[in-house]
Amino acid sequence: MKTPQRELHDYISEVSGHADVRPGSPLPLGTQEKGGGVNFAIFSRNASRVRLELFGHPEDAVPARIIDLDSVHNRTGDVWHVWVEEIGPGQLYAYRVDGPYEPGEGHRFNFNRLLLDPFATAISRLPPWDFASARGFDPLAPEHDLVLSMLDNSSSMPKCVFVNEPFEWDGDQPPRHPWPKTVIYETHVRGFTIHPSSGVEHPGTYRGLMEKIPYLKELGVTAVELMPVQEFNEHQRKGINPQTGKSLRNYWGYDPVAFFAPKASYSSSGGLGQQKLEFKEMVRALHLADIEVILDVVFNHTAEGNELGPTLCFRGIDNAIFYTLADDKRYYKDYTGTGNTTNANHPVVRDFTLSALRYWVVEMHVDGFRFDLASVLGRDGTGNLLANPPLLERIAEDPILRGTKLVAEAWDAAGAYQVGNFSRGWAEWNGRYRDDMRRFWRGDEGMLGSFASRICGSADIYAKTGKCPECSINFVTCHDGFTLNDLVSYRNKHNEANGERNHDGTNDNFSANYGVEGETTDAGIETLRKGQIKNFLLTLLISRGVPMLLSGDEFRRTQGGNNNAYCQDNETSWHDWSCLEQHREIFRFTRGMIAFRRAHPILSKDQFYTDTEISWFNPQRGLPNWADPNEKQFACLIHEDEQSALYLMFNAGTDAVDFGLPSEPSGARWHLAVDTAREAPQDLFAAGEEPLWEDRQTYHLSPRSGAILLAQGTNYQRQQTVLTEAK
């Protein structure tokens, strides 16, 4: 006899659990809304017990609810999990994880420490966050630190925030600018608009950056590279500015605490999940303006520091898995200069890194990443550099990440320098470009050949490994070092305000002050400095490879000679927008050179120049003597097509030089496009407005200057008409 079918609803009701707390599922890690509740899952291989605590307020010391996870019912393999009914958006939570405290074996479990979920997508804002309250236990620590390690830190620790918001992306799509059309603008979310002169309604926030989008569009950049926005503790830095007596702060943010969570203090809307929504609004607005978002990410270390550092997350969850430990496992190997190094190529850590990157792309819609000290990610569990690092290959070949922009800082603090030899599929910050540009324009001897190689895409660095110019992220300045203004205003670093007796920051700046250290009223020195700034901007934006500008360089932002302003959350680092009016000429020049690059695609072509595309000359129209260390002038002729060409002349010497001009292409005449020695507006002409250069034989180039002549034919005029109509 056939058994009658049961009604599905009744069947589900009969077999389903009815408790408000159930075993849950091991996947996905983190939190997931599921069946009228939320599933919590956390990895820990060596834990003996795990507790989930739910809180009603960020500063609560006593949880509203405690849920102990049973090792039999709430554990699958190395993952602890539980499902809790009726958890809503904004719910605060954290974990406690117990296990062996055996530093010699690498285990540092401490049930007194409230821990963050590594997969938390938002962290409650709780200033000031004192890391001392999270100090871990260590047998050799001072006695007061041992006492601290035994105290509960619930009230002083931020809490994870469950956020599962519906967000309307309005059909948002990534701009997907190809590398040859990319111009990167490195900036700091807070520093970009926090100064009163910024004129925005929401200074120092994601929304404040949104308010500056029209400015970014006017400048012409295609991507913003944001210094760390993964949650960090700005109060981590302990110290006093000896010049002002004020406390120093962790301004840059290169000490991540939560890798999935956007920085709460950068949100104008609130810090209990609102930061995630506001970040998305910022990305959506930038994409609408055809500007990509690249995140500066730090996966090489965490804020937990060395063996005396705080226990915030990974150390208390499974220290032996997440970190690269020394032979004496009580200590950490430090290839980052921060006290610890993540065990990046352990399969668990590798999966965690990939999950975080995918999250920022899929959920937050970012377009790419710049990886801080990326060489660390190529080290194995013992610290040795791998020939074919699995994590770097996985990132480059990942189906989600493969289409994003991947940029490596191809070195670390332990001596690895892999510029030109980094893994396939990655672009690199070209540190050689920075140094050679600085040395050439400073007038150093023997730089002619290196300078020529850099403006051509650095084939001497990249061609040997089969890479193209798009692998070279060209820059003269970045957050780490002098600003462009300070590069031509200071011979030495001036980091006294950092409280480290000026011992921090590099001494190899390849800078010059041209007679006076710092600001000056000397008109001659000021003119020279302005010309040198234009020289750097010109060469950066005519070089093959991908140009990156440091924000504020386009209006001569200064840090007063501080080349390591990581702890200066003040006027030293903030963008003073009054400089924009004071140095409008430099802004105009920067904007004009970006437009010039865009108008002449041959400059950004993703191939190395062929002999038919480029020819080299000395001022007398002979071949340059590349081996002569005293040679500081040369020119190159770049053929765009049969009727168009560019003639680039460079003079890093202290005397003026007359350059002989090559014959124009058939049907074309030389026109003046750029001359860095001239005063505005004669220093740069817009496309189609370049004046005819009457002298067809010679161009007189001033000391320490660069110039570009443009041979215009009918094809060029037609192209400019099309560009004008497109605008």
C-alpha cells in the first residue's frame, strides 16, 4: 500500500529543531544570517573550549548572553560553530577561547581576553582603545603586566558588530580602466579632508572624500589608492611629541586589527555598522565618477606585536597557526619591523587572506589592492623566501581577484628586494624608478642611462622576466618619505616631532634644498624648486608604466621635512587646502600633464619602445654617450604616426643648452607643448593650442628643465577634434 505524502510544512516542523540555540554549521566562517537567526563559526585547532558572548552596548563589561560551545556538538574539525535565533543587525558579539598556555610550544590561550572575530565586517568604535588592557601573559614580562593579563578586558575591548544590510548599488559596475589608462592618486581618508580648509561638510570621513570627487575629476586621476582602511587602533602609538607635548597617534594605520572591517572612525554616520554602509556609498560614488578604488592592505603582520604585545584576535585564537614563530616558539620572527609576521603560506592563513580579499571585491566593490611589504607573503613558515609562493600565485589566479589590480610593495623589512622579480600577474611599486628620477634631477653623475630606462618602462628590470611596462608602478613620492615639495626643500629629514630623536625614517632621500633648508623667501631658490617639481611631474607622466601621484603634491603639500609622518595625526600630515590657491600653478601643471599623457597614448603603451618608435640624441643631434658620468642632457624623438612626433629634451645640468632639432615628419611643424622653466601659462599648453615653434633648427633649454615639442600634422589635429568632442 502506498504511503500518503506528507505536507512539506508539517514535515519541516516535525523534523526541525525548535531551540533558540542550535549546533549550527562550520561554513562559512564568520557570521551568516540563516533561518531566522545567525550562524557563528570560528576556526581554532588547538582550543579546548570556545565561548560566544553577546553584548547590548560597546562598553558593557558583562555580556547580555553567554553561549558556551560544546566540543562534541559545536565543533566540526577545527571549526567551532553555533546558530542563535533572532539575532538582528547591530548585534554586538565577541569570543573567548581557552586552551593550553604553553609559549614554548607557541600556544598563548587566555580565557580572560575577549577576542575579535577574524571575519567580523564591522568593529564598534571605542575611543580611546587602550591596548594595555589586552596585554597577554608572558613568563618574563614585568610583574604589573602579569597582573594585567589576569584581568578581564571586556569593558575596554571593542566588540564585533553583526551587519547584514541590504545595500542598493544602483547597478554599480567597476570602471575597469586598463593599466595603460590608469593614473593612481595615493591618499589618506582622514588626512585628505580633516583640515578646516578642506571646506567639506564631513571632514576626515568616507563622505568627506566623496565631497572631493569633483576635484579628483578635475585633476584627471582614474584611481584613488587609499592608505589602510582595515580597522586599526589609532590610539596604539604611545609617545609624546617632544616639540608640542601632545600625544602621538597611529595615523597611517599599518597595524591591522580586523581585516574585513572598514575603519569606524572614518565614518560620519556612526560606528556600529554604519561604517560599512558609508564605505559602500563612497565606492559607489567614485565608480559613478569613473574612478577606481584601490586599497592599501596589510596582510604581513597584525597589531598584536611581539611576545609582550596585546591579545586581540589571532594570538588568542590559535597563535601557533597564524604567526611565524622563532625556533624558541615563545618569540616571533619579525620580517616586518612591527614585532610579528603572519604565517602567510599556512593553508589556513592563506584561505583567510583570500577570503578577506574576495570580500572586499564582491561585497564592497573595490577594484584592487596594494600589498604592504608583499615579499613577506612569499615566505614559508620558517621565514625562507619561496621560489613559487602559493599565496601570491593563488591571489593572481583566483577567479574573483584575477580581474582586479594587484600591486606589490616588492620588498620587506628583512632584506628581501624583489622589484622586477616578483610573482607573475602582479604589478610592483618600482622603487628603482623613484630613486633614479630623484638622482637624475638632483644632478648626480652617471644617471643618464638609468633615467632613459625608467622613462621607457624599465625594460632592464622587467623584460628579463617577460613582464611589460604595466608591471611598473612609477612614483617619485609616496606616503612613506618626503612629499614632492619637501624633496626639493630639504637636504635632510626632520623627524624630531616623532619622538625618536630623528633616528626613524630613511636617510637615503636623494633630495636637495638648493641653498636653504626648508621654507625660504629667496625668489631665486623658490623658482628653482618650482621648476624641479615640474620636472618630476613631467617625467612621471611621460614615462611608460603606471604613474602614481601622492595626494597634495599637486599643490605642494609639505610635512616640514618629516619623511616618516606615521604618527602625526595633525597639521603635519593633513592636507592644507589653502595651498591649492597659493600653488595653483603646480595644480594646473599637474592636471595639464595628466591630460597630455591621455592625449598621447604612445606614452602609456603597454610595450617597451622599439627602435622604430624612439630615437636618442645628445644636444648636438648625435648619439648620447651613456657611459660618460658627466653627461646630464639628452633628448628622444618618439614617433606617434607618419605625421606626428614628440621631441622630449632633458637638462639636469646647471647650464643652459641649445638642442638641435630633428627634421619634422612630412607635412608637420614643431609646436611647443611643455617647458618646465617657463612661467605659467607658457609652461604648458592644452591639446590643440600649442604655439608654432618658429626656429626649426634649435631649442634653447634652460638649466634644470625639461621641454616637449610636438610635431603636428593633419592626423593630430583630427585626433584632438575627436577628443574635444568626446569631452
